[in-house]
Amino acid sequence: MELFTKIAVPILLLILGGLGWLYRHEKERRLQIEKQLSDRKYNVYIDLLTVFFNILKQVKKGQKTNAQKLIDKMMDIKKELIIFGSDNVLYAFFKWEKQSQTKGNLKSLAELIVEVRKDMGNPKTKITTKDFLKSLVQSDEDYQSLQEDGYELD
């Protein structure tokens, strides 16, 4: 019996140590992959917001947008969103895409922005679609004017 404990205890310790190392190694590997995915997702979201804000700048300056270039960029972003975006962001993007030529486009854009904020570490954000939309226009009167023109904002 004494011989058994002299042999079994070191073997058990060796096995447990090996299992602990494997567990820690696998956990570190998963964390590294999650970080890489988070970085990719962050970059896709930044690209998406950059496109929206560049269009907004061009509209406010009265400049024309290059439709073909915009379509190409949005297709690249869509591909990346499908791979790296969260489900909620992807659903919001699809909704915006469907409504992009309607009077609901501003509201669906704002919903998309709020979902991006939630996914990037602000799950309890208090920013609403209305807050975001009001930030895009110059005044409450402009916001009211959009509503009177039939845009869905609330």
C-alpha cells in the first residue's frame, strides 16, 4: 500500500498539473481569439460609421456622393458585418438597408447606431434613437421639420 501511494500521488499530481496547464492554455487561446474578433468588429463598426458621417458631411456641404464608390464600400462593410457583427447589429443593419430609400431610413440608422454602441461595451446605454437623430440636425426646429415632412423619427 505504501508503495502504491508513493507512486500514485506523484502520478496524480503530474496528471492534475498537466490538466491545469491545458485548461489555462486553452483559456488564454480563447481570450486571444475573442480579442482579435473584438478588434475586427470594432474596425468594421468604425468603417460603417465613417461612411455614414462622410455622407452626412457631403450632404451638409451640398456635395454629390459617388454612388458606385459608396455601393462598393457598403458591400465590403456588409461582408465584414455578416462575419464579425453581433446579431442585433446585423438585424439593425438589414432593417436600415431595407428602409434606406424610405422615410424610415433615419430612424433605422439611429437604431443601428444605438445597437453598435451597445455591442461595443455600452449595453445599458441611455442614448436613444431620438437623442442621436437630434444630434444630426442643427436644431429642434429642423427635427420637427423632418417629422412634418413624414420622416419616422420616434
